[in-house]
Amino acid sequence: MIKTALVALPALTCALALTACTEQPERRAMPAQALDETFKDFGNYEVHFNALRTDELTPEVARAYGIQRSSNRVMLNVTVLRKEAEHAPRKPVEADVAVDAYNLNGQLKDIRMRRVSEGDAIYSIGEVSIAGTEILVFDINVTPQGEQQPFNVKLKREFVSN
């Protein structure tokens, strides 16, 4: 259930301000990153990542995982899958996940990742607050158990709070 809620991320856009001198039709900002770019391949591993406003989670899912539902909070979800054999399902693996989050003004955002497991699935989730319209950058460093070098992923996404 949480897998579906976390993967189904609707596009979030905001209106651009009209210029003070001339009247123009309302335009929408383009998303900071295409929504289909939610994983990166690293040979024997795939790193899957997604971010969404926490008010998009159902109350039941948020309660089950101790997540505060709010239009001004964003949740980052990261999971690491190992490729076992060609055409075989990917298998979730334990990994150290460290994330630096910041907006385009360079303001660091406090985000602490925590491990969540549900059946065979293993996730790392963290929450961060937003104000108004912000483009957040998540620098994600993942080190699967047994590996020496981290895998680095950057997710940039625009969020609009109410």
C-alpha cells in the first residue's frame, strides 16, 4: 500500500508571477525534473527515489509510518534493489542512506533518513519542511551493505505548499 502511495507522485506546478509592466496570460512553471526519472542504474544495483508532499499520503499510511501529513512537508523515499539474475525480480537490500537537502537559495534543509521495512521491502524515508514554492535538491548518497563506494543520485523537484 505504501509502495503505491509513494510511487504515484502527481506533477506539482505553480503559476509564474505576471510582470509589473505588461499584462500577459498566466504561464505555468515546468517541473524541475521529469517525473519518470525516479531510479538510477548502478550495475548490480538500482537506486529508486521519490519525493512528494506528505498530505498526498492517505491518513492510514501516514499514521502507520509516523509521518506528519501537511501541505508544507515533503517526504523523500529511497530504496536500493540488487539485480540477482537477468529477468529476475530485483531484491531490496540494506543500505546506508545519507541525504543533504537544500533549496535553490542554498538554504540547507534538515532531513534525517530512517529505515522502514514492510515484508520484503526496505525503504529509507525522511521529511523536510517547505515554505511557499520551493525547488528542493536532494543529494542522495547510498552505500549498499557490503559495498565500499557510495552511489550518488541527485533529485531536483519543485513543490508548492498551501
